[in-house]
Amino acid sequence: MTRGNTDRKQRANGAESRRRILDAAVEIAGERGYDGTSIAAVSAKCGLPASSIYWHFRDKDDLIAAVIERGFESWLAAVALPGEETGTPLERVTAMATNVAKALADSPDFLRLGLMLALERRPTEPRGRTVFLQVREIAHRRTVDVVRTLFPDLDDDASETLTTYAIAGADGLFTHREITGDTVDLVALFELHARLVYDAATRMAERAQPCS
């Protein structure tokens, strides 16, 4: 085997090991939270020695931060407004809400864990909490861009207020599903939420129009 082939195989093996570690960490953290997650538990779950985990991640905090980052990257792809060819502005907003809800239903662990960390107060802030707050800011900015695209007459304050309301409502719906269980139709609730936010934005934009 040539050196190039050997390097590629090692990289592939490393990527596969990292994926297995993160998959195990997601499952354990989703069940036990931050405090209940340990390197030993992740090692037992993924079948890799602790030394392999420490090769990829400095410590548990670094591992949890990576879990949140990976989950967010997958979810953020859903926070995108479909193109104009897909329908009316309301249909586009509803489609985006549907995609976000499906992404959360399929992979809820990063948001579940992130919200736990965000609500806790610790003497030393875990890196995972810092990462979660950073990625939420990215989602906030992207949502502001969607609002400005659809409602250019709204000023910055109105766009920020509407975005804060939209994200807070989405957090509430997700939390309700976490408390109540899978019988809650998250997609249907997100679609309703999108329509209500769109209606509020329309009224705010109408009030922002100068009187003739």
C-alpha cells in the first residue's frame, strides 16, 4: 500500500472514530444531561478506548461542545428561506418552518442539551454553553435576514423584535414536545407558528408604511 493510500485510510478511520464517539455522546447526553455524561460512559457506548476519545477531544467539555456544533450544522441547513419559485412568501415561510421542525424532530439532542446548559449557572461556564449561545446568535442573524428579505419596510428594531419572538416561540414549542412527548405534532405546530408570525409581520409592515 502506498503512503498516500495509507494516509487516506488513516483519515477515514479517524473520521469514522470521531463519528462513533459523537453519536455515543449524543445518545448519552440526551439521556443523562451534561453532568451524567462521562468519557468512560461514551467509551463503553461507542466501543472505543478512552485514549481514542482523548485523541479527538481534550475533555468532556470539548466533546459536548463538538456534539452541539455538529447538531447545529445539520439543523442550520434547514433555516433557509426557499426560493421565490417555490410559492408565495407565506408558503416559503411555512416550508422553512416545516424543515426546521423536521430537523429538530429527527435530531433533538443538540437543542435539548444546549437549552439545559444555557439555563444552568455554573462557577465555570462549560464550553458547550458558550458554543450553544454562539450558534444561537448565528440562527438569530439568519432569521433576521429572512425577515428583512420578506418585509423590507420594517426597521431594524421591528425586525429584531419579530425575530426574538419567532425564536422564543420555537423554543417553547420544542420544550412543550420534550415535556409532553412524541404525540405532539411538532411540524404542525411550527407551521401554525410560522403563519402567526407572518401575519404579525404583515401587520407591522402595514403600520410602517407612510400615510398617503
